[in-house]
Amino acid sequence: MAKSPKERQREVALRRKESGLVQKKCYFTEFTKDGLDHVSQLLGYSEKDLNRDENISFILDYCVSVTLNFLENYDNEILPKTKEAQYLFKMKQIATFRQDQGDSTQDILEHLVRWKYKTPTIIRKKKDGSYVPRQRTHWSIDGVEFLFNDKKYARQVQLLNQYFHVE
């Protein structure tokens, strides 16, 4: 039997809460809304993508990151500048939140699988020296541990930004 809209909404709210995401209601002027639309296009989002609240959250995360980078000289190399890099950033944030809650790597893996989070796109180097994006079909312990490896994570953000042409 299909879930009712109310049941689906409850499930989404639970998934977000368990992932450490906090809901905030925002009101925008036309200037800000147009600015978000423009930034989203620069980051590779389509108009259809903007109909999803989570994508608007990614764009706002980016705006906050850029502002902090400018104001406090954050490391520009790990600034997620594409929707692919932003998704990787989100998965790292969720995994870190769950770890801070006391979850083991296995618990985090089960959380990501349970809530059907897609695996992030990763750039791999081919034998001929070129780079190609790859996405695993399912989460693994290695995939979760990758999120905690700051050096590998930073390199992937850099590669994703370069591959998807945002510098």
C-alpha cells in the first residue's frame, strides 16, 4: 500500500533530523531570489533542481562557505563549487554529525543505506592519466571512511570543481 502524503512528509522530516539537518524558514526579496537563481545556474543546477528544498539548501551552504572564505580566509581548495562537490560536502556533514552522536562507521553506513542516500560522485584517474567521474552503486564501509579522510575528501572536492568546470 502506498504511503499517504502525511506519512511521506513525516518520514522525510525524520530522515533530515537523524541526518543532522535543521529546518529554517527563509523569506527572500526578489533581488535575493534572482541572485540564488543565478548562483544556482553557475553551480550547474537546472531550473527543475530549484524546486527541491534540499538543492536550495546546497546553494545557501555554498553562499555561506564563500562568505566565510572571504571574511575568514577559509581554505579555498575545499570550497565545494559544483553541485557534485556540494553533495559530497553534505554526505561528509551527515557522516560527521552521526559520528558526533556516537555512531560507529557501520552505524553510519546503515543510516545512509536506510535513508537511501545516493553515493557521491568521485573523480577517478584512469590508466591513460585522464580523469573520469564515477558513482558507486551502493554505500560501503570504505565509502563512509573516505568521508572522514580529510586529505582524500579535499582532493575530491578540488577534482570535482575542476572536472565540472568551476574554479
